[in-house]
Amino acid sequence: GVSVMQTTPTVQILELAATIIMLVGGALIVYRRSTGWGPATLSAFGLVLLVPTILILAVTNALSKEILATLLGGVAGYIFGRASGGDGDQPR
């Protein structure tokens, strides 16, 4: 069989609480800074939903470590790609 690393219930509860805090905090930030529904708002809203979802799947051991690393790498690349100005939404 495949050995899967089991986390204790306490660790799972703490990680789930942190994920919920991220969801609520991110939603509040998007809501408070929102000046309309534009591309930046859509991107922020997507990240607020995507990152905690990936964390929940990681905590419940629903994803293998390889898939998890790929998803987190993709999200990190997207965030840092936007931060460096490689977005493409900016008029030239």
C-alpha cells in the first residue's frame, strides 16, 4: 500500500482555522479595496479562493505531494509574475 503521512487532529484543526481566517481576511480585503469589478479584483478573488482550497486539500491528504507542489508553484509563479509587471493587462 501507499504510506500517507497522517497529521494529528490538532494540527488539522489549526490548519483549517488558519485557512478559514485566510478566506475571511482575503474576502474582506477584496471587498474593502474594491472600486468595481475589474481584472485586478477578479485575480484577487481567485487567489483568495484558490490558495485556501489548495491548503484544505493538502491538510486532508486528498492530493499527493507532487500535485500539491505543482499547484503551489503555479500560484507562486502567477503572483510573482504579476508583481514583476509581466501581467499583460497594462496598456503600453
